[in-house]
Amino acid sequence: MVLQLLYVIIKAIQPFIVPLCFVCAWGLTILLVWSVASAIFDTTRRAQRMHQIPCADCAYFTKDYHLKCPVRPTIALSEDAIDCPDFCPVGGRNS
């Protein structure tokens, strides 16, 4: 009796389940592509921002992890160093 009722219910909702699963599968696929594209865009934007940090090309940069910059050690190799007023290109320091 219960199996017959279950069979009737499944037969009744079957035409609605297939389109619903189709829409859900494509929805998940679109969300996945959107998420990956968003991550790539954010990573690219962040990399462009990090490449603006001039410390590695500065004459005061020591390449020592203890003291990266003797002039402004608190902002060395960070985004705050992008507009560093003490930036001096390599070879531009008066010795």
C-alpha cells in the first residue's frame, strides 16, 4: 500500500524534478565560473597594486630581513611605501 502511494507520488512530481535539477545544475555551474572569475580578477588587481611598491628599486633598501629600510623601516615592503617620500632610485643616492 505504501509503495503504491510512493510510486504514484513519484510519477506525479517527475515532470517537475527534471527541469528543476537542470536549472539547479546550471545555476551551480554559473556560480562556480563567477567565483573563479572573481578570484582571478581580485588576484590580478592585488598583484598590480603590490607591483607599485618601489622598495626593491630604492637605494636605501638593504635586502636584510632584520632592517629592510633604515629610513622608514615601519613601512618598508608594504602598501604604505607606494608613495614613499624618501624613495631614491638605485644609483641616485649621493655618496
